Amino acid sequence: MQLVDSQTEKNQTSNIASALGLAACALLGTAPAEAQINKDWQFDTAVLYYGETDRVMATEAMINANKEFADEHFLNLRLTLDTLTGASANGAVAQPNVQTFTRPSGNGQYDIQPGETPLDDTFRDTRVQLNAQWTQPLAQDYTVSGGVHISKEYDYLSLGVNGNLAIDFNKKNTTLSLGGSYFSDTFTPEGGIPKAFASMPIGDSESAVWDDTFNSTRRTDQDDKTTTDLLVGVTQIINRRMLMQFNYSYSMKSDPIIKKIKLISKKSKKWILIGSLFIKERKKLRNRSIMINPKGEIEAFYDKINMFDVRLSKTETHNESKTFVPGKRLKVVNLPWGKLGLTICYDLRFPELFRKLSKKNLNFISVPSAFTKITGEKHWITLLRARAIENFCYIFAPAQTGKNNIKRETFGHTAIISPDGEVLKLKKKSQGMIYFDIDPKLAMKLRKKIPSLN
């Protein structure tokens, strides 16, 4: 529902007519007649209400204000308020016995009496959001715009800024737009942030040991992320009825795991390789290996090139290309002890990829992996030794181990392989780390003895 007073409605009608007249004259290439511009504040308001009897209720109110302070100097303000209260069905149905359910946060339980529809009455939230945007000419054919964003909810805070530069040329038939934004979000969910794959506690939430049991499944109370977006756009008027627009955007988001590893790396002054992280990019993911230097900075990253699309048995099928975008570039990192080539898991089955890397005079190659139990038992160590011997490189192969879920089990067997194929250190199934003193110059010594890479 939108409420607009009669005077504002008249002003809007006049402004729309003026704007249409100006647009038509611009397309026709003729000068417009005198247009009346209203420089008073203009307001739009809207109210939304949704409610279910004895259940959830949602209310939202929005106020939008616009004002022109000088020729083509505009300010836009928007305030949004919304609340959510009441109870919502949890998906279960009424039963003849008492039912006990865990809260969505995992912290606490509630009972539903016989014959009653299970409802979760913890749906409560309030959001206050303010957006402000200023637009003005910077010079002839140049328009600049900047804005701020503030949004506060019960468990979420979002702060952001944005800017845009529009350049008109070709008699204003072509517009080039350059924009960017930066957002910082902090979230403090009810019950804290759970550990990955942690099981939800089961038992009496009123017992003396419940808090300790629950806290053991939580990773932290709050977390944050930052997002940087860059946008380049071109708009071209073709004729009076057609225009063409092209936009390209690039988004960079911080990851809580990367942030923590950066801090560890900086504090310990160590090089740390994050073997494999899933990085969201548009509608799909990238499987990314990231090298952090002792300053706590990302030195380099590699996106997995070869997708694991296989059918291992009647019950185990993998199709990574449905979810992941393959990488396109090889990556080498310059370490104080030599050069390290980055690969991930299934890349191990593509010797030509390793040969291209070895042509860059590598000393080491990393192969962080999650080989399945079936393929690992047959091929893992054999493939690692083969890649080391073919390319005269040390192979560092951290490997995931154990059951990931009911359908998938990984092989483990983290290994360090010498350039001549010797298994220097091996950790089969348990979690932990392995160490071994190596000679970084051994790779080059073997290449001189057997110049098969020349």
C-alpha cells in the first residue's frame, strides 16, 4: 500500500511529464521548451502488514524522500522499519503424545502438548535501515554519485558505502559508468556460530551439563565479513526505441576462515597454505587453494582446473561441474626456499598439468586432497610418487581423512614425497601434522643428472 498526499501527487505528475518531455527531446536531438522543476521535498510512504491468527505477524514501513538543492544536485533518503513476531509452524504435525523439539539455534528445547500443531514461538526480529544517496554534476558530461547504507537487526549489523561516476559522450547517446561499493557485516546469531559438521546436542536442556555440551559445538559468538564490488557499465542508445547496455561486475568477499588463518600466519610469522576452500562466485563455487605469507597477506591463490565428474559405484557419484566453476590459470609461488606449484586433488590425475608447472623450475608442488576411500586405496600413493619422479619435485600432499557423511569416506594418508619418489613421511588416517627435514636443492640436482625435463 502506498500513501501519497494530493499535492505531492500533482507535483509527481508534473515532474513525470517534464521528464518524458526532456527524454523525448534528447532522443530527437531538439532543444526542450522551458520545463518546470519542483525543488520541494517529495515524499513516498508505504506500509505493509501480514499476520496469521495466533501465529507470525510482520509489519514494514518505508519512507522515501527526494530533494533537488540546485541544478541537478539531488539527495535521496530512505528509512525502512520492519518487525517480525509470533510463532511459525516448524513442519511437524500434531501427535497424540507430547513432542519435544530443539530450538533453531540448537540452544534449548520446547514441548508441544498432545493434539497441538508444533509452533516455534521464538520468531522475533526488528530491522532499522537507512540509505542516503547524493548525486551531482562533476563537470560537463560528468556525473558523480555517492551513498551510505546502515542496517541494524537483532543479530546483524551492516555498514556500507558506494560511489559511481557516469561519463556521457557521443552527444549523450553513450554513457560509461564506473562504480564501487564496500560493505562490512557483523552477525551474532542466537546460540553462537556452530562448528562445521558438529552434531546438535540431544538431551535435557535444563540439565547441569547442557551448557557445557552445547558450548562444545559452538565455534564463536560472532563473526564478520567484508564485501567489495566493482562495476563497469556501458549504455548505448541505438534509436528511439532501442538501447543496449553492458555491465561487468567483480565481487570480493572476505572469508572468516581466511581471516583467522591470516592472523595465525602473521602472529607466528609462518607461510601457511589453506589447502582448499569453497569460494562463492555468482551462482556457483570455486575450489580455491590459498597461500598466506608471514605478513598475514594472501600471496597467491589457485582455482582447481579439473572437475571431479565420476561414477565410482552404483551408490557413489560425483559431479563437481554442476556446482563448481573450473579455474583457468596455473599458479606458482616464490618461497624463500624455492618455487611452489599449486594444485588440488583431482589435478593429480593430469600429468600434463604437472609438466607445465615443472617447466617453471619448481622445487615443490602441493596437492591438498580429499581422495575417496575407493580411489585412494588403489591410486593415491602411486600417483604422488609418479608425479614426483616425472617432474623431479617434492610433493606435499595434505589429505582429508575419515567419514564426511553417510555416503562419503575419504582416504587420508597425508604424505611428503621426495623428488626421486621416496615416501619421506606418511600419516595414514588420524588427524594431525607431519614434519620432515628436506634439501630444497635436491630437485635441481636430479634434473641436472637426468635432464628429461629439458
